[in-house]
Amino acid sequence: MTKDLWKAIDKNYLDLIVKPDPRFEQIQQNCVEAGLPTISISNTHGRLFELLVKVMGAKSILEIGTLGGFSTAWLASGLPFGGKLISLERDPERAILARENLNLFEFKAKVEVWVGDAIHNMTEMTKIDQPPFDLIFIDGEKSQYPDYLDLSIQLSRPGTLIIADNVVRHGKVYNKEIESPSQIGITKFHDMVAADPKLEATVFQTVGEKGHDGFSFIVVS
């Protein structure tokens, strides 16, 4: 199999089942024009996230790493009236672009993009008794995944779902080809998940228009 085939299959099911949405296409175009890296989740994964939010009945979401707001929009699309999503973005210019992109939608929920270091903002949340989130999506700096996980657990309740993106890293983590802080962070992240009896988790690899990678799905008990 090749990446071209993976992309073709993604496009087939995007056209057949997910259905192209000009608002998401506009976000992608705006991100390209702004020079952002093309590292957002795919449309098919975005629809998966939207459906998960609906099936869970989630009302509060924390996203770590906004980029241009593409995954933010998919997650927010699943929230009901009265729901809330907070997305954390370190780069002020990216946050501005994300807010503009999110204005393409009329969400049922309240959506906020917070600017600043995610670890700092999450730490502050733990100090002010932030109500626990129903779902947390980790997609920020990979070297900091262990810190994100520790703080995510503190901001969770029994039943909270934590999703972490980019955890297979083209197989390099599995092959023990630890070449970068990102790979070291992902490896430590999974060691922490495996060692914590309060966490039930799985990892599955993905292929598609974004290449070969994977997600961790973790439930806090």
C-alpha cells in the first residue's frame, strides 16, 4: 500500500459518507495561506471526534494545541447547547487566525481560544477548581505530552476521555529509534499511561491522507 492509495480511500469516504463541508475547506485554505504546517487531523478523524462527543454526551472539552482551529471546529460541532470548549494555543497569531476560522460556524456551545503556554494555563486551572472536563484532546508540543497527561488527569473525573494525537510517529517509537525530544516525550507518555492503574487505554495506528501515525484513547477511572 502507498500513501496515494491511503489518500484516495480517505477522499472516497469523505465524499461518500462524511460529505465535504466548505467551512472546513475554508479553514484549511486559510491555514495554508497563513503558512501554517499541514498537521491538522483529517476530515474523517474530525467526524470521528464529533461523533464521539455526541455519543459521550460530552458538555465540556479541553483542547491542547489549537493551530488554525480545524480540530477545534470538529470537536465543537458535537457539543450541545450549553456546552463549552476551551482550546489552548501558545502562538498569538495562530490564535487570532483560529478565532477567525471558528467564526465561520454557529456552534451550539461556547468556544474559547486561550493564548499562552498550555502547561501554565492548565496549572492555573487546577488552582481555581476548574470543573472537570468530559473530553481532553492532546495535540500540542510532543515533548511535553507527559506534563499534559499529568495535568489532564488532574482536570478529569471518572469517565473523562483523553485523546492524544501523533503517538505512533511513523513507527519510530515502536522501533525505539529515539531521535528527538518529541519521540522521547511520546515514549514517556505511554510509559506513564501503562503504569497508572486509574487509566484504561488503547493505541491504534492510522493511515490516510496524513500518512502513518496514531491516537491514544484513555479513560480515567
